[in-house]
Amino acid sequence: MEKTATRDLGNEIDGMKGWQLRFRLLKLEPGGVIGLHSHKDRPAVAYVLEGTLTEHVDGGATKEHPKEDAWSQGKETTHWAENKGKTPVVLAVGDILKP
């Protein structure tokens, strides 16, 4: 179900050459995992459309993100996530990155 749309920001905003705006719909099946990763140089926002995502932040904190929860990740965020539920998790995720 992954769907992705991107936009080159160099043509849109002065000083953003080489940067891209990306929007993704992601589906994480029960038992699925999004591996450990950092948001250094890749700020992001996320919104849960379906299910509950369990986020594990570097340092030991755990956060449940139920349906309709929205949050952001910045340069200090290193984390991984999993679907501990019995139904798929569907996320809408937007980020800015240098591909």
C-alpha cells in the first residue's frame, strides 16, 4: 500500500537546492517493524489513519500513537516503531530530506 509523492524544493524555495519534500502513506501489518533510524537532517511529521503504532525512542521511552494521533520528529529523534496490534497501522508521513 505504500504510496509516495515528492517535490523538489530547489525549484520552489531559494536556498533549498538538493532538498525534497516527501509525503508517504505507509501500511504496517500486525507484527511489522520500522527499523531504528534517526531524523537528523530529516524532520518529519506523522499521522495515524488506522490502528495504533508503538514508538520506541532511543533512551528507553515508549509511546503509543492511536488512530488520529499526530506528532513530529526532529534532529534529536532516534527511534523505531512496531505494530503490536491485530489490525494494520496506516500512517501518513511527511518529511524534508536530501535524497
